[in-house]
Amino acid sequence: MSNISFLDFQYNISKRKLLQRPSRLFSSRDRQSSGLKPAFMPNPDEMKLVFDKFDSNKDGKISQQEYKAVLRALGKGNTAGEVTKIFQIVDLDGDGFINFKEFMEAHKKGGGIRTMDIQSAFHTFDANGDGKISPEEVLDVLRRLGEQCSLDDCRRMVRAVDTDGDGMVDMDEFMTMMTNNMKTAVS
């Protein structure tokens, strides 16, 4: 599975995490020089939430059509060839679908979530490219994904992550929020 898609969804549907006040980890500069491995293993409970978002018909498996629909909602068009390749790799039992076990195995084999994937997910939300995610940008992405929420809900989500109090989420705050419940991957 594409780690980018997982990250996009983790940010969107893991409201439990979004509503918690994250502890401050290292700044991105500190992380780069600390020797900390730039990969993290996702929490299985949150992965189940992500899986369930992909599985729109709730049959316990993800079809190529469901996967493509999610990518389209995130503004990632023209992905048919990429999705076919992903399914060839991830669909271990060859039934044409990805079940939760295969979904988890793909993330384990991929070494977890890389720092660059988190940065790419950040840019998906930062529509105007100013280096910060506003509540309005969160609302736009959530609506494209079919989530029902208000601008006030998005403001609360941003406030829960905003450690410097500027009303926006910068890259360091996003990185902290995304890795708060993840373990560093073992190479």
C-alpha cells in the first residue's frame, strides 16, 4: 500500500489522536542529526481505522475501485497503473483484494512510515504552500474524503496539535502528531 495514502487517512480519521495534546518531540532539525531512524511503525488500532476508511462497502477487504476512489478524493489522479502494481505486490493470496492482514503486512515489509512520507502528507494538506496547515485546509481535505465536520471541529483539531499557539499546524507539529503513538521501526 502507498504510505502516503495511509498518512493522509491517519490525519483525517484518527480524531482520537487529533484531539489529544501531543507531547513535543524533537524538531525536524534535531531528528535529522539525532540518529533517530526516519521510520515509524503505525499503531494497529489506527491502521484498522485507515483500513475501514478504504473499505467503503465494509466487506472486510479493499478493492482496486475503493483504493482508486480514495486517491481521487485526495487529488491524486491518474493512478490506475500504480494501483494495479500495488495490488500485485500487496494481494498475497491473489484474490484481487487487500484484506486487513495483507494491509498490515505491507506496512511492516515497507519498513513502516518514513519521515519523507509524513512530509509528503503534510504537503497534501498545505494547499497554499505556506508551510502551515490552517483549519480551512483541514476542512477542505476532510470534505473531499466525505467526512462530515464543521470549521469549528477543524479548529479544535488544529488547536490540539498547535503547540506554538499560532492557530496553524507547522511541519514540526504535524511530525509530532503523526509519530506520537508510533514506535521507531527496527531496521
